[in-house]
Amino acid sequence: MKLSYNKLAGQSAERINAISDAVFGVAMTLLVLEIKVPELEGHETEGDLMHAFFALMPKFLVYFLSFMTAGIFWVGQSAQFRHIEKSDRNLIWINLLFLLFVSTLPFSTAFLGDHINFKFSILLYWLNILLMGIFLYINWTYAGRKGFITEETRDMVYESIRRRILVAQALYFFGALLCFINPYLSIGVIIAIQLNYAFAFFSGGRKK
Amino acid sequence: MKLSYNKLAGQSAERINAISDAVFGVAMTLLVLEIKVPELEGHETEGDLMHAFFALMPKFLVYFLSFMTAGIFWVGQSAQFRHIEKSDRNLIWINLLFLLFVSTLPFSTAFLGDHINFKFSILLYWLNILLMGIFLYINWTYAGRKGFITEETRDMVYESIRRRILVAQALYFFGALLCFINPYLSIGVIIAIQLNYAFAFFSGGRKK
Amino acid sequence: MKLSYNKLAGQSAERINAISDAVFGVAMTLLVLEIKVPELEGHETEGDLMHAFFALMPKFLVYFLSFMTAGIFWVGQSAQFRHIEKSDRNLIWINLLFLLFVSTLPFSTAFLGDHINFKFSILLYWLNILLMGIFLYINWTYAGRKGFITEETRDMVYESIRRRILVAQALYFFGALLCFINPYLSIGVIIAIQLNYAFAFFSGGRKK
Amino acid sequence: MKLSYNKLAGQSAERINAISDAVFGVAMTLLVLEIKVPELEGHETEGDLMHAFFALMPKFLVYFLSFMTAGIFWVGQSAQFRHIEKSDRNLIWINLLFLLFVSTLPFSTAFLGDHINFKFSILLYWLNILLMGIFLYINWTYAGRKGFITEETRDMVYESIRRRILVAQALYFFGALLCFINPYLSIGVIIAIQLNYAFAFFSGGRKK
């Protein structure tokens, strides 16, 4: 009976990974549909076309940002499941709620892109990141409490992953608060935090 | 010959899982495209923006609902396939028909969202849930009759999963009938049933 | 060296399955976006709403048809790969070209739906089915010629799968030709052929 | 400890494959949404319909091209991962950045399709191919430097895959430069290069 339980639970974690990859993959790719190819009428020149393209830069920035944020959380969830060897119905629902806020990310990013100089859109964007962070945190601590984490790596990784989420969320919260001083400062700091997570490989691969 | 048959059948169940995850993943994520970022013209204030955002709340409610319903049926199908170890062409088509009605869920949910105080849209939404339930039921009983369910867990789970679908569908039917008294009462009860399935993990994990 | 070759080739067939499931999953689900929830203005009644919904029936028919056709070809490709245990770069590209015409299916189905009483749209729809059939046929015969098909099942399935494609395509061709007599007759016959493949499970599961 | 590290790393490469297949699958399929079924008003004839369809040919050409390019890079990444048996956080981010430019491919292809006789759109399209090529190259050389490539095949494939990317990118660069002579010449050469990679199976399968 023990064996079959493990087998079933393991298979179910595979399905969590599969639905997560599908939701992340779609969310990451759908975003580009928001960027429309500029339509020029009449006698257009190379200069007109370049001008029209560079006018799309804010949309591209928002797109890249959203892709980056999605990537950060995909890597985070993926790293957790490298250590989680069992699952139950609750863990599945925790992950579905996590995915719910992954799929709202395109909305909150577009909202920020369209209303970039407003405190409200920054706080909304931050709220989305917070909600993803909360469910990622619940996922990890729930798996820890239920003994779903591989014993051989548990001692090495449990605390570091838990703390990593808390530190990242504290940084995002600090970044979001800065919007009360200046919206652009706030966005700049949030972007810097994201870039730090995304481009950590430029620092020589401290983290595996 | 016996061995190779099992191997082939097993592989084919993997493909059912894979196509299901793709369809569910896309269906769950596409929904957010329905929620358009509000465009404000002229001199907008923080207050205007917040007002425009909160006006989107019904759309978000519908989105969350649809995500929840999709999640419930994904968990349901996923739970069945943890116990189904073989498959045949019929089982594949039963699952494709199940997926057909998964992919219409965004439509029926949006229909309900846009015409929330009509009996017809409630019955339509219920019909979608019913059709998903019917094919999930057929999937399980067909697999049972054909002996595709793992022998070691069959006795433990067959009846409970079968009954679970019937009870859930009876509750949905009851909820839908309430629309003849009051549409909002009906929606409230359907939502409550969904929340009960989704948030069962708050009750301390009775079900695995 | 032999072992590692098999391993690599096997892994590559897995990737073909994975990209196929993604393309099919997206193609099957995207279609529903074409069906817009009817917007009613002013004093709408239950009757108005029902009327507006039933006016969408042709769109639903087209949607169901397209889902069915995609399902038929997904099952067909899936059945082949249950017997194909190796692959090479050519087999990958044959499958990518197959997927190319899977992804045009939504277009040709919608084209048929919008211009249902024209010979040209029927022939276009048939052309799409033909192209999918051609690449499915090439996939199977190429795999056969290169010895990629499992030896233990090759003798049992090679000819039957090959003939199955040819017979189905002959039936589709015959159905398409009927458009020169009457477009509706032609569509009816094509639908009947599709239903025969899709609903074969009603006939008691002759085929596995 | 060694064993568990390999296991974890291997699992993580699986997730890279899975998210890649999802992003590629969605990107490949979304493109068809750009091709709208022509709407004819009033008394349309078979001739009108055919005319309207053939007017869509440039859109289809762009669609096929984009599918082909996506396929080429999917095959390329897929071929690398047949030989990469371990991964780390950096390799994951290299692949996410690769996928970022996979998901912009629909945009740059549509841009080219709409402004086909401009140097700027050709250079933009080429820039997209270049960026995908750069991250594919980094992926391979990083995996090589870190010893992530299977030892049994490393000597056979490392140099040939590395050179293949450089040669392909040199050809694309040459093709793009031709736009300063004539845009159509440039596009023709880029298409020829793509077709050479896609249709290599017509040459009798020299490459595996």
C-alpha cells in the first residue's frame, strides 16, 4: 500500500508540473498579441516605419517585464518541485490558485503599462506579485509540514527557499511603497529586483 | 504480447493526460484576454483609475469562477487517471468529448457574466457543467467496466469517485433549479458548491 | 553506441508528441474565441436571449466539427506513435508539416462556416484534410521504411494503419466531389465520415 | 549526494523542454488568428470567393514562414537537449531568454509581412533570428563549458552543433545585408536558407 501511495502521489505532482507549464507557456506567449504591427497609410518612408516601431518601445518594455516576472515565478515553482516528491489534493489546489494569479499577470502588467504614472497601477501590479508569492510560500511550507519534501535534500534547501521568498517579497513591498515618493522610482526599483533574479547568471552562477 | 499491450495502452493514457493539460492550460489562461485594461481619456486622476478598475470586478468574478470550475474538473479527471492504467480508442474519445465541453466553458461563463439576471444563462451554464460531468462519469464507469483501473486501488476508490460525481451533479442540478425562484440565489448556491470543492483544503485535508 | 542511439531517438519522439499535444491543445481551444457572447441592448427578455443564443448554432456546429476533425487526426497521429519507437530529423519535420496543417484547420473550418453554400469553401476544407492526411501517411510509411516501428507490433498494425488512412482519404475525396451536385450533400457526407471516426465507440469498440 | 544532484538536474531539463514545447506550440498556433476569413457582402459568386481567398496568399506565406522558422529553432533546441543531461539555474534562464525571442517571432514576421518592401522590416526580422541564434549558441557553449553534455556523444556532436549555428547565422546575416541591394532579393535568400533547413529531408536524410 505504501508503494502505491507514493506512485500515485508522484504521478499527481507530474500533472501539477504539466498544467503549470501549459499555463505559464500560454501566459508568456499571449502577451505578444497585445503589440500590434503599426499600420501606415499612403507614402511611408523607412524613417516613418522606424519611428512607428520605436513608438512601440513602452509596449515591448512591458512585454519583456511580464515575461521576466513569469519566468521568475516559473523558476521558483519549478525549483520547489525538484524537491517535492509527493502531493495531495490540497497541494494541487494551492498550485491552481498560484496559477490563477500567474494568469492575471498579463492584465496587471498591461494595466501598469497603460497607466504608468499612477500609484494605483503600481500597487495593483505589486498586489499580483504578492499573491503569487503568497501561494508559492504556502506551497512550500505546506509541503514541508506534510513531509512531501525529499528527505535527502530537505535540510539543505527548506530554510533557504523559504527565506528566499520572504526576502524577495520584502524587496517588492519596499519597491512598491516608493510609489508614494515617485511612481518612476518605484517601477525602477521593482524592475531592478526582477532583473537581479532573472540575470543572476551574469554573476557567475552562485545559485544552482 | 500482454506486456507490449500494457505498455502501449499506458503510453496512450499519457497522451490523454498531455492533451488534457494543454486544453485546460489554454482554456484557463485565455479567459484573462476578455478583461480589457480600461482606457481613460484626458485628465485622469487616481480616483478615476480606481473607479475604472473596480468597475471590472464582475468580469474578474466571472474569470475566477471559470478558473475554479476548470480546476475542479481538471482535478477530477486527473484523480481518475491516477487509477486508470490502460486505455483504448474509446476512452480517448470519451476524454476528447470531455475536453470539448471544457473548451466551451469560457463561453458559457462569459454568457452568464453578461446576462447574469436571466434564467436562461444559468441553465446554459449548468448545462455545460452537466455535460462535463456526464463525460467524466462515462470515463470512470467505462474504465471500470473494461478493467482499466489498477486492481490494487480499485476496491478503495471506484465507488467513492463514482458517487462523488453523482453527488456533485445532483447539487449543481438543485442549484440550477433555484433560478426559477431567484437567479441570484441560484448563482450563489452554484458558487458555494464550487467553493466547497475548490477550498476543501481549508477543512484539514479529509480527501486525498 | 547502439543503446545511446535508441535512447536519443526515443527522447526525440517524446518531444514530437509534446509539441503535437501543445499545437493540438491550443488549436482545439482557440476556436471558442470565435463565438462571441451576444450583446443585447435595452429591455431584453428571456425569449430575446434564447433567440440570440440559438442564432449562434451554426458557429457551434462549425466549432464542434473542427474539434472533431482535430480529434480524429490527433488520435491518428497518436496511434502511429504508439508503434514508432525511434525517430530522426526527417520524421520530426514530417510531423512539423503535419502540425502546420493542423494549425490552419481553424481557418478552413471558419471559412466553410461563413461561406457554407459554396463549392470553393468545401474544396478548401477538403484540401486541408487532404494535406493532414498526406503528411500522416508520409509519417507512417517513412517510419516503416526506416525501420522505426516496433518489431513486435509491426506485422499486426503496419498495413491496417496504412490502409485506414487511404480509405478515410478516399471517402473524404468522394464526399468533397459531391459538392458539384449539391454543397449541403457534400458537407453532410463529410460530417458523416467524421462522425463515424469520432463516435466509433458507440459500435462496441471494434477498434483498439 | 552525487546521484540525487543528477536526478534533480535531469528533472529540471525536463521542465525546460516542457515550457519550451508549450511556448513553441502556442506561438506556432496563435499565428493563424491573424488570418481573417474574408467577409463578402451582397451577391457573391464562386469567383468572388476565390478572389478573396487568393488575396490572403501573402498572409499565408508569412504564416508558413513563421511556422518554418519556429520549427527550425525548435528542432535546434530539441537537438541540443538530446545531448544535455544536466542543467542549472543559469541554463534555465538562458532558455527562458531564448523563448522570449521565440515569442516575439510572430510580431517580427507580421511586421515583415505588412511592410515587405522596406529595409527596416527585413533588418528587424533578421534581428529576431539573430537573438534566437545567440541564445541557442550560449545555451550550447554554456552546457559544454559546465560539462552538462553527455560524455558518450560530446566528442561526436559538440563542434558540429556549434558550427551549425555559426554557419546558419552567417548565412542569415549575408541574406539580411542583401536588403541594401533589393528587399525582395534579401527575403528570397532568407527564405531559401530556411527552406534548406526545413526541407533537408528531401535530400535523403544526410543529417540525423
